[in-house]
Amino acid sequence: MNILAIESSCDETSASVLSNGKICSNVVATQLIHTQYGGVVPELASRAHQQHILPVVDKALTDAKVTKKDLDAIAFTKGPGLLGALLVGTSFAKSMALGLGLPLIEVNHMQAHVLAHFIQDPKPEFPFLCLTVSGGHTQIVKITSPLEMEVIGQTRDDAVGEAFDKTAKLLDLPYPGGPLIDKYAKLGDPVAYTFPLPEMPELDFSFSGIKTSFMYFLQKQVRENPNFIQENIADICASVQHTLVNILLKKLKKAAKETGIKEIAIAGGVSANSGLRTSLLELGQQLNWKVYIPDFEYCTDNAAMIAIAAHYKYLNDDFCDQTVSPMARMEF
Ligand code: ATP
Ligand code: MG
Ligand code: FE
């Protein structure tokens, strides 16, 4: 059984082929055009998807040594994401399915981030908790089966990835700044500067206040010493990262305690963060958790996670028809 999956929700055009439950190819074209604008420009993202989608799909098929005739279904990201970007992948998948007479499978991008854990071994056991941290979302998800999951906590304002990227922008680092904060943080002192953690009810998060605290702190320091950022970049990045990771882990700890679940996973672009990975492993040892961290390749946006999510839907006969449209906002 061969599934072709297409991801186009933001600034990665990606295609993957899954054969008999195994990922055989995962091609990702990251759009570099946005770097010069300091963030993703939606209209440019749509155009870049249009340019990339054909060669990316072609390469995914070639890499997997699968031809169009061998396909059994076409899967695509329906949402959430940028509407114009999603439209490119959705239209492409629909046309291909129509032309080849194949069934279509719609996939929720955030569920796919979680299901990236089922691409490789070891796989989490049900029920497990997943902290999904990305450019647009921050969620704690309780997963009872591949097709049954529930958001039990989430951000009430900004996503943690956005907090990384916006803080990086204040530090004059290019977009996306998250990976660069991570890089400098490795050389700095995580408690050089301390910031008060936000108090949020239940399992919810907030990152807009802490982002503003970072901004006021930097403005004040720069007034006193115009070279403050250049001279202390490593300590600033380490302290910012330490603060953001602490906010995440505090709530994850609470969720594990309340649910009694000790199978704990992380997913999404920010799960590539080395500070989060290390602190989670330490906390897991302390609290007797079994911790699951995806390979870097499956943290940020990729179509392999769409393919594995589609695999479970295929097994469950969960298909959609040609009237399907993408959705910028999409619940589970
Ligand atoms: P969503 O999945 O919510 O729709 P998205 O698809 O844009 O958003 P991802 O591609 O999953 O998000 O993740 C991108 C985010 O991950 C960016 O904010 C980026 O800065 C962040 N990120 C990637 N690597 C790291 C890292 N090493 N440290 C911190 N943040 C990182
Ligand atoms: Mg991206
Ligand atoms: Fe994503």
C-alpha cells in the first residue's frame, strides 16, 4: 500500500511516500525568500509552493522508487496554516487524486506533528502526553489512539516558537531565529539574567507577557550600554531559552501529575531545541517518565508526518471527497 503525502501549511513545501507503513522518502524544500523580510510573507509563501510542488513531489516518488501508477491514496494537509499556502497543496492533491482515480485523505497538521512519533521506533504507548511546540501552536495533547487525541492545555496568546523568533528579532538575528538562539545559548549562562515566569491557570500557557519582559529588559540594558547585545549575546540567548523551556516543562509536569501518565513526548519545530531536549530528559529521569523525542528531520514541518497520519486514516477507511477545502484554523 503506497500513500503520497503533501505538506504546504507554512514555508516548507514537502512530499513523502509511505509504503506498507514505512516512510520511503521525505523531501522538504524550505523557502529561503522570507529571511530578508524577518518573517513568513503569506503571498510569497503561496507562490514559492507553486514553484516547488511539482519537483518536490517528483523527487519524493523517485526517491521512494514508486511511480504514480503504484499509488493507493493521496494525502494532504488541510489545516491549520496559511490559507493561500494550504490551497496549493490541497489543490495539487485533489487534482492528482482526480486524475489518477485515487482516494483522498485530509490531515490535520497538528495531529500529524504528534503522530511523527510513529514513523520510527521506539513508539510511545497509549495513552501518552505530547507537548506540541511550534511556530504557531503550544499544546499539551493527550493521545489515546492514533485517531483519538485531545488538547488538554494550550497557549492563550502567542506560541512558544513565536516567542523564540520575535525575541531573536530583537537581538537582530535573522528569521527564523529559534535555531540561532539555541546555537548561542550553548555558549552562555542560562541564569545570567532571570525573568519571572507567567502564572496561568490549569494547563494553559502564555508567552506574550514574557516576550514583552525580554523586550523591556533589552531596551533598558541597551540604553545603559549600546553594545549590550553584541557583548552578551550568548548569556542573553541562554537565559531566554532557559526561561521559555521552564515555562513549558512546568506545565508538562503538572499535566503528567494530573493525568498520571508517564509516557511523555514532544513534537513540533521547537522540539528541535537542544535546551528543551536536555531538560526534558533530565526531568524524565527524575520523575520516572519514558521520554520520546523525534529525530530533527521530523520536528519541523515535513510530509512524512502527514503520510504516517494518513496511514492510520487509510486503515480506518477515513477518506474525503473532492469538495474538501483547506482551513486556516482547524480544531482536532
Ligand atoms: P505550526 O506547526 O504551529 O503550524 P510551523 O509549522 O511554522 O507552525 P514548525 O515548522 O513546526 O512550525 O516549527 C517552526 C518553529 O520552530 C519556528 O518558530 C522555529 O524558530 C522553531 N525552531 C526550530 N528549531 C528550533 C530550535 N533549535 N530552538 C528553538 N526553536 C526552534
Ligand atoms: Mg517553517
Ligand atoms: Fe508545523
